[in-house]
Amino acid sequence: MSHHARQIYVLHKGDGHLRLALPALFANPGSARVIEAALVRLPGVRAAELELRGSKLAVHFDPLASSHRQIALVLNATLDEAIAAAAPATAETSRRPSADLEVWRERAKQWADYLKHKIMAAEHALRAQIAKPSAGNAVVSTGSGGGASPWQRALNPALLNERSVINFINDIAAFYLIRVHWNLITRHWLQSPLKHSNAWLTVFYLTFLLVRYRKRNAAVATPAPMLQAPKPEDSAVTP
């Protein structure tokens, strides 16, 4: 590992996102152009941008195609070339628009390929679900959706009602709140639970309301057992 690579610090590391603090030596248009172009060529990298003011590098990528280690290796291999391409902003002003255009073309190509693969995968999955035998169609037509697959539930208008929409919105809201407060939960609330007892009480109360609402909906959705009519031979009076 080179001397400059040891001066790179990780500011944020998550699924599909990496933010690094680079030495001030790379805060110039020439080095930024080299680093961004090298990272964008990596499969799965959707965007790479080096802020010249704070010398901070932000990389957005597909975690299924690339990893943090691969990005670190490519960045480490590009440092010498980036130092050689270092130049003041005045000397690179005339060439910067064309370099930005190439970077945006690479990003657009990466996004186009990513969306193409996702659309093809969804199309194949939909065709596979539609091509299945109609053994579960009777279950879907009952309106309960007991043995229906997710695609069959989504394509069946009879299962789309007010209760299902509210349940879906509640799930989205719960996941959004967890995602927004994830750093607070892991770094503060779990480490000092008594200090943040009011936050934990709020979490428990909201969870209680969500579970109570789901149980009530499950009780309403479960139909009452129907009594079977007596058979004619059972009700007939024998002489």
C-alpha cells in the first residue's frame, strides 16, 4: 500500500454506497477526472464523483456486481496516475467539459445496462408465473389469496382492497423509519438505552399498535365456519 493510500479515510460505508476522504493532493480537476473515469469503468459502479472543495469521493454501485474491496483496489491502482495528471483548475478549464461529458456517458451506459438486466429479469419472472398450471387459480379466485404467489396476488384485482393498501403503506412507513433512524439505533440507542428511553418507548408503542392492527385485520379476514346442511338420508325418519 502506497503512502497516499494510507491517508485515505472511510467516511461512510453502506450497501451500494461508499464515501471516502482523500488527501488534498487529489483535489484538482486532473486527478478527479482520472479517478472518476477509472471507477466508472468498474462493473456495477453507477456514479463516482470527487468533490474538489473537500477532497471527498462518493461512489454509488450495485453491491451484487462490485464490492468495497474491488473499489478500494481500483482506487489504489489509480493513485499514481491521478498524481501524474494533477493540474491546477485554470489549466484544465478548457478540457473539463469534455471530460465531464465522457464521465456522464459512462454513467448513462452503466445505468442503461443495469435497467436492461432488471427489466429482462422481471419479464422472465412474470412469464414464468403466468405459464404455471392453473391449479392455484381456484385459490386466487376465492379472494383470500391463501396459496397465491406474489405475482398472482399483484395481478389479481379481486385481492386489491382498502385493507391490503393500508397494510402495504404501513410496511413501507415502518421500513422507511427504520432506514432513517438506523444510525441512531446502532450508534446511540443501543449503546445507551436508559438515556434514550423515550425513543425506545415510542418504538415499543408503535410496534404494539402495528401488531394489534394486524391481529384485528386477521380476525376480520378469517371467515366464520359455516354449518353444513344435514344430508337427506340423515334427516329422513326411518319407519
